[in-house]
Amino acid sequence: MFPMTKKLYIETVGCQMNVLDSELVVASLRKEGYELTDSPQAADTVLFNTCSVRQHAEDKIYSALGRLKNAKQENPDKIIGVLGCMAQKDQKLIFQRAPYVDLIVGPGQLHQVPQLISEIADGAGQQMEVSLGRKDGGRAEIERSHESFDPLRDPTMRPTPYQAYVRIVIGCDKFCTYCIVPSVRGPEQSRPPAQILAEARQLASEGCKEITLLGQTVNSYKFKEGERTTRFSDLLNAVHEIPGIERIKFVTNYPKDMTDDVLETVRDLPKLAKYLHVPLQSGSDAVLDRMKRGYTTDDYREMHDRIREWLPRAAVSSDFIVGFCGETEDEFQATMDSVREYRFKNSFIFKYSERPGTKGAERYPDDITEEVKRERNNRLLDLQNEISEADNQDFLGREVEVLVEGPSKTATRKDEADGPVLQLTGRTMCDRIVVFEGNQRQIGETLPIAIYDANAHTLFGNVVTQHVGPELFTLGV
Ligand code: SAM
Ligand code: SF4
């Protein structure tokens, strides 16, 4: 007899690392006969892959768990699991706050999920597997306890089958004072290049065209094997050789590790996106020092000047934290000035959220009121939007190459004489979002698009059709 199909509901919060981890967990559970459902009520197993970078992300998960309490009472066989960064951070506290949770698994132990679920189903009771904390042993031992979990892939869990994330660095050693990541994701470890390349080749053979290399500090990648050291730029060159891969992106960059060999590689290799996400976090030296970011505003300026020398047209984007401990109005103004100076393509702006266990929480009071944080967030966002919109206007009348990702979020469908027309979305080589009308068959293709309109977040265009006749070559815009 065939085993019955079991239904899995999985919800993912947080960064690209978590999206990738969920893809891998789903792939491993499919092998055990699970199928995805979009209803937590109908699921045999409900998993939350969590984030602990900000309090808000954790609150969302505890509320979602609260909503499942009755469902668990009605069906005690339903397995509820909390995976990822919040599992590593809160550990048994999750069992205390939500005693009906069956499973807690940290990001370094995700390979154990299928086995643990099967033990719970067999009546073993609550299970927890987490990695060692940063002070719980020698470095090698802690590194081993944060295992990279990457070989299995599940194309159906990816945003599109043409795009995939590949992890190249796990963990982080920078210890910015506000950040929980080094505690929950463990020490910085670069994966062996052979593993990364095998995974990228496999993805290309499945039809994947765009690969985004992931690391908290992706450009810090370095792998030593005997006498041989593979630098980040060497890895980029090797991935570039893989047939079928058309685009390569990488996030997130650490400003101090943006070396000239990386910039030269991005300039010279055509498949590399001309887009660099290099968070500045604050425009004030005093705040950067309190954040222990490891660079000054002059260091960042020097790096940005080099980006402009090597890649004059590349898009650069940033992250900012507003309302960090003790941030004065003048210090915040310095951040506003830096956004004016660098004219980032876009910025992700966050209100500081104190994380217990970080140096920031130990050393500095979280003394900026929520109201001031919100107000600074809005002012910075308004300024960034103004800049993004003005810079996007430069694209009017220009033609860009777009990898088509799928229907746009607000997709409208019209049926016309030559078939249904869909509103599609994709991205340029410099990571700008483009919306245009097309058809289903164009998803996954790289198309020339002529831009006729733009706002702060999106370019709007038409597919450029090429009519090649005797001595006739027209661009139908
Ligand atoms: N490793 C990346 C880097 O160094 O830029 C980013 C990792 S973090 C998951 C993404 C962003 O979240 C950070 O760049 C920072 O702006 C923000 N962030 C991290 N900790 C935060 C906190 N405690 N409160 C608010 N924002 C935070
Ligand atoms: Fe967090 Fe800083 Fe590491 Fe980024 S570099 S993950 S912000 S500690």
C-alpha cells in the first residue's frame, strides 16, 4: 500500500536566507510524502520559518501560533513546528509561551526536520534541536553545530523556476552591536567552491537562469584548501562559466570587503548584474561607532568612489537603521545627507529594535521614542523615494533588458484577438523592477523593453518587437 500523502503548511518570515531554507525544508519533506497546502487548518504539519532581526517579526509568529491553539486542541495529531532564527534565539521559551508547539529547530539543524517530525508522529513528544551558542565551546565545535543545509532543491518553492538563491557564506562574525544574526546563525563560514558550483550547475540544468549568491557578508567569501585560496572574485568567475546561467547577483555586501578585484570582475563579466547592495546603516560617524560597523563615513565614501570608477552606471542600494540608541537630530540629519550624497537606487529603512543578548542592548538604552523613530523613518523614506523617482525618470525613452519573472502583483488580463495579454514584471540588469504587457510564453525570457513611464519603485514599458524585413529594422515601441 502507498503511504497517504501528508499536507504541509509552511510560512516564511525574514530574509532571502530564510526563503532558501524553506525551499530546502520543503524539498526534504516532499521526499517523505508531503504535499504543500495553503491552509494551516487543513495541514497535518504547520511550520513557521522565523526571523529574529526585529521584535515585530517575532510578535507576528507568536500571534500566528496563538491562532493555532484551538486547531491543535481539536486535532492533537497536527504537528506544529518553529524553525529558524527565533527557534535558535528563544529555544525552550517557545514551549513555555506556546506549550502546544511540538518542534523547535534552529537554522543550523534544519537537516534534522524530517526525522524529528517522524519521531513526534510516532509519539516521542516535543523535540528541540538547536546549535551551540557563540560562547558554548571552541570555534571549531560551534562551527560544526551550525551545519549548512544545501544539497536538496525544490524548484516549486522558488519565487520563479528561473531564479534561485545559492548560499555561499553562512553565519557572520561582524557583531554589529544591534544585530542578533551572529548569535542565531553562528560563525562566518564559506562553503567549498566545488559544492557551490555543483549546486549552480544542477540549477542551470533544471532551467534556472538567474542565481543570487547569498551571505550576510557575501563579499567576505574566502575558502582555503591547502595552499589554494578561492577569493570571492574567483568564485564569481567560476559561476560565470556555467552554461545556461544568464545572470548572477549577490547580496549582502560589507563595505570594508568591497575590494577592487570584485569590482573589476563585476565590470568585466557580462552575466554579472551591475547592482551592488552595500548597506551604510547610518551617515554619522558617532552612530557607526556605537553600532560597531567597523568603518567610518570616509571609508564608505572611498569605497563608493571606487564603485563609481569601476562601474559608473551601476545601481547601489543600502540599508539604514533610524533611531539607534542615542541618535540625535544632527546624527539623523547626517544620514539624510548621505542619502542625498550617494543617491542610492533604493534603501531598506528600519526602526531600531532592541535585541536582547546583543552588545547594543547591554551597552546603550533604547532611548529614542517610537514616535521619533517613526517620524525619522518617514522622512528618510520620503527623501529616498524622491531620489529614486528622479533617477528612474532618466530611463524614459531608453531600452532595457528584462528577465521576465511572471505576472505583476496587480496583474490584469485582457483577451485580445491574438491571445490573452498579461501584465508581467521582471528586473533589469541593475535590479530595477519593470512592468509591461506581454503573454505567458514570455515568462523566463530576457526581453528588450522600451521605457515610457516611471515612478519611485517601478519602470513601465513595452516589449520592443523587431520586424526584420528587406533593409527594414524597426523598433515598435
Ligand atoms: N548582513 C547584512 C548587513 O550587514 O548589512 C544585513 C543583515 S540584516 C538581516 C538586514 C538589515 O536589518 C540590516 O542591514 C539592518 O539594517 C537591519 N537590522 C538588523 N538588526 C536590526 C535591529 N536590531 N533593528 C532594526 N533593524 C535591524
Ligand atoms: Fe548583522 Fe552586522 Fe553581520 Fe550584517 S554584518 S549580519 S548587520 S552583524
